[in-house]
Amino acid sequence: MKAFYTGMKSEQITIINISISELKAIIKEAIESQIVSLNERDCIDNEKLLLTRKDVAQLLNISLPTLTKYVKKGLVPAHRLGSRILFNKIEVLNSMNKVQKNDLLNLNI
């Protein structure tokens, strides 16, 4: 049996007897819950990710002048924040999916 204490942030320290396997289980559970929390936060962050013009051009593998044309035609949604133009990653990817679907529908086969 090893001694284990809780309440590191509080002013009290409680010492309990705990086996090594129980301590490992507690640590494993705490780490797993933190990993799940981080993964959920990453998913939320990715959905809200704002990109610059350069980022979007690289994402779509196009030049900056082509991106400007796409924005003017309304093919790629852009948002102005002060003097900056930013793009929501999910909106950009969804708009490109719509463009690809429309191109497939307009093919004369």
C-alpha cells in the first residue's frame, strides 16, 4: 500500500491508503477524460477556424488573383474584419463542394 493525497489546490491535504493499481486507474481515467476534452475542443476550434487569403489560396490550390475573382463572383464567402478579409474554413470547403456539384450537373455527357 502506498499513501496518496488529494486536495492539492485546497488548504487541506487528505492522506488515504491506495494500491498502486488503484492509483494507476485513477491517473488513467483522469488522462483519458482530458484527452476527450481536448479532442472535443479541437473539433470546435476547427469549425470556427478563420483563414487569411493566403491560407485559403493554399487550401484550394489557387492563386491569390483567382481567389479574388471567386470572392467577387460570390463563389467563396468572405468576411471583413476592419481592413482584413478573413474566411471561415467550413464555409470555404462547403462552397467548393457546391461548385463541384454544379460543375458535374452542367456537364453535357
